[in-house]
Amino acid sequence: MANTGPLKCKGCKDYFPRNSFLVSHKGRFHNIDCMSEWAYDNKDKGEKIIAKVERKETRQKKKELMTRTQWFNKLQKLVNQFVTKVRDVGKPCCTCGTTNPNIKYDAGHCFTRKARPDIMLDLKNIHIQCSINCNQHGSGMRAEYFKFIIDTYGQSELDRLERIGKPLKEQFPNWQDIELEIIRYRILLRDNGITPII
């Protein structure tokens, strides 16, 4: 049976209901004032605790101030890293078939991010592609990419990608949803021995 009784504040030593406590790695405090007083009396320990709380609050504020575009850019970097370093690693370029280990490879989009933001994170729209010849100078090699999609997934998948889907605002209603997806890709990368780039 879980303990539901009051807890003792490490600062003022009074007892208060469990749900009214600030909890840190150094103890439980009734409020920020109790934490501050304790910190003053235990400066070395306390300053570290207060700094940690302030850093956490600052990180949260920064997250809240980020634009949706900034969130999506972070997520796109992780999706691209997943495609090039995990899912498609060692596979040939999806449009020219090269396997040259001495060239750079990108996560190429069949339908570009700008043209089709609704599917910019769709893994069936993103595959490993040689950076210079196909993705940049070849402008994505659209005809070859379409053929690759049909050969790999079938005509029905190309038809699905060509249809306009749900806008990103509907797929990810708030920044917390995007952050959860970022966390998911970071875990996927780490599970495969890759350090996430962000």
C-alpha cells in the first residue's frame, strides 16, 4: 500500500501534504522559500540545487518559445540521421544505385519538404541518396525516384504519397507532440549505437 501521509520539509522542518512539495535530488521542500533558506544555510549544496532548478525552468521556457518551424527542423535532422545511419546504411542510392563509400549520402525526399510539408517526415518519402549527383545537381532525380517507390512499395504507395495528406498542424497539434517524436527518434538512434546529432 502506497504511503499517502504528509512529508517533512527539509528546510522549515514542518509537515505538509505530499502534493504541495518541491522535490529535488537533495530532499523535499515545502516551497522555493524553504529551499532558498536551506540553501543559504548550506551554501555549497544549496547553490547547486537552486542552479539546477533554474536551469530546468530556463530549458522549459526556451522550449515554449521555440517556433513550430524550429521544432520541425530538429525532428527532420533526426529523421534524416535515422534514414542515413540506421535504416538505409549500406544500401545503394535510391535513384542511381551507386554504393561508392567515398561520397556523401543524404536523406533524399521524393517529394521535397517545401513542396509537400505534410509528408516531409514520412519514411516512405525519404531514402538514402547520393548527395552531389542525385540530390543536389540532379534535383532529386524525380523520375528515377518515382520508379524506385513503385519498385519498392508498389504503385499504390506512390499514389498515396501524391495525395495531399493531413497538414503538420494536425499531425502534431502542439510542440509537446513534436518533442515526443524527437525523443522517439533519439532512442531509436541510441538503440542502434548512433549518437543523435541533436
